Amino acid sequence: MPRWRALPDELDPQVKEFASQLRRLVDRSGLGIAALADRTGYSKTSWERYLNGRLLAPKGAIVALAEVTGTNPVHLTTMWELAERAWSRSEMRHDMTMEAIRISQARAALGEFGGPAAGTKQAGGKNGSATASRVTGVAGPAGVSPTVPPQGSAPRVDQFGPPASPAAPAAPATPQGGGGGRRRLTMFLAGVLGAAIVVLIAYVLTSGDDDKGNKAEPTPAATTSAPQLPAGVQCVGADCTGKDPEAMGCGGDLADSPATTTVGTVTVQVRYSKTCKAAWARVQGATPGDSVQLKAGAKASKKGLVGDADTDAYTPMLAVGSAAEAKACATLASGQKGCTE
């Protein structure tokens, strides 16, 4: 029985329960990760991510797992739907936290330019009496002192507070005070902007998963003329280029291998999904340092590299009109090379 790593503490409880259920099914089947990858069409690396909570398995992988383990796919996909919603909520909370951090940083930066520039000064006359004045603007030219109200005029007025005495009139504005007004306006506008962003985020969260049926506008995918994709499939055509085929739900039962060859002892395949209208390359039985790449005319995918503990690898997808346009090419660590026809 495989020994599993502890699931990450930051996982949502619903996602953690789902990952634990997947582990129990694999343990009960007696299959190793490599055998599970061969029977489901999803790579060993991907299953390690799914079972260790680093990536939520796509629906196609869950259906394939149910088939090879003899599990009722209805119950398993129900648990997957709950985990998928929890995963989305966690990503939304992370995005909201990062947005709040950026807002706080913006407010702090604006506060650095909008804070009071100077404190108070006291000037004493010959008879020992003191007259208080407040400098709210920037310092004037050298040799020019700020205007000081004569003795007996209105008491000091705080920048954001009322006069010390209700009966005393407010001190007249001086040229040096103009900067303080501009700073107060800047800080006020920054606060209004921050509050508006927080309200917008709260609205998006409250109208999310639990109220999908009451959305006022359809999602962009619903307004396109493309046919509705099967459950779990998240891209089609050009939208799939450069993306992970298994994370996008294009693998498993939705893909086949129209072209296969052998380079040394390594199996090299073109994988094609008619549903996603995209292809990718895969190697199996490889050794660390081997790589594979998909080519379609002048286009070429990023290489898939076999890791230290892996025996297989696959590339990101390329949008193609048909499987015949694509070929998979492998380069072994020994220097041997080869491509499918």
C-alpha cells in the first residue's frame, strides 16, 4: 500500500476530503501510480499532483478513475463538484486578499504624500505672551517666515478638527495653507476609490457560486457561437494552445493516439482531442533527461522533459485542424532522435 504525503494544511476541508477519498480508491484497487496512469490516460506526474492536493483533478480524470476502480461515477462526480466549488472559492479568497494588500499599499503611498508637513511653532513677544500658529503648507523660500496671526486673533485650528472655541472665528486661510487643502482632497479621493473597490469585490463574492441561477448576465462562454463543451472541458481550438491538456479536460476518453513510434525503447505518441481540436506529444517508458516536442507545420510546442522520478512526459497543446497535421519528436538523453510519421 502506498504511503501518502500529508495533504497541505491550507487546503479547503472539502478539497482535502475529496483528495483523501481518491487515495482510498487507489489503495483499494491495488494499482500503482504508473499503472493508474496507463489505464486512465492521465500521466503519472498529473496523478501525483491530484493525489497530493497540489492540483484539482479534472472531471475526465475522475470518471476514468471510477471506471478502473469499479466505483459509481455518479457519487464520485458529486464529490468532485463540491470540491471544485470549494477550490474556486479558495482561489477567489486569495485574489481578494491580494487585492486588499494592493489597496492598503496604495493608501499608504498616498498617505506619505498627503500627511501634515509641519507641526506647530510658538513665538513669544517681549512681554512673554505666546502666539500659536500652525504651518500647513510647504516651507517658503529661504529668509521668508510663515505668516503669524497677531495677538488676540482666533486660536489655532486643527487640520481636521473644529476650532478650540465655538465662539472663536476660524483663522483665515494663508498662502501656506493651500497645500494642506490639496492633500486633504487627495486623501479623500483615495479613500472613496478604495471603498468603491471593496464594495465591488463584496458584490462579486456574494453573487458567486451559491447564486449561479440568478446572474443577470450570461458568462462570455455562453454568448459565443461555439457549441457547448462537455463537462470538464475548458478550452477549444486556439484557446488550448500552450495549455496543459489534462488540466483543461482534453485527455482521457476525449483523446486518442493516431500516430505512434518507437525511439530506442521509448514509445512516442501524438495525442489528439477532436473535442478540443488540439494535439500534444507524449513519451512513455523514458528515462530522466529524455524530452518530447509536438510539431505542426511551422508551429512547435514547448518541450516536455522527463523528470528524475518519472518515466513519462507530455507537452502543452497546439491547436490543429486534424491529427494528420501533427507529429511527435523525441530526443533521448543518449542523443538518439526520432519522430512519428
